[in-house]
Amino acid sequence: MAHPKHRHSKSRRDLRRTHDFAAVPTLFTCPNCGATVMYHHVCPQCGYYRGRQIIEKKTE
């Protein structure tokens, strides 16, 4: 294994870790029912995707 000859500073360590975080998913509001939905996913509330009904949901 590699053994560093000199210690890296906290600044260099933190600069390396700047990209090590989970990305926040992009959300939008469903034009049919107004629920918050992730992009490229069927709306879990009404079952619509891109203006078409994909999943038949039971209405109470």
C-alpha cells in the first residue's frame, strides 16, 4: 500500500471531499394534481406521466 511521506492539510482533504455528497433530486409539481414528483417518474397521487394516465388509481 502507498504510504504518504507528508501529511495532507485539512484544507486539501476538504477540497478533495467537495464532490462526495448525495445529489438532491430535481422535483416538480404535477400539472394534473399538484403533488410534488421527481422528474421522469409517474405521479404517485394521480398516476399521470407527461399528460397521460399510466396507472389507474382508485378514487374514494
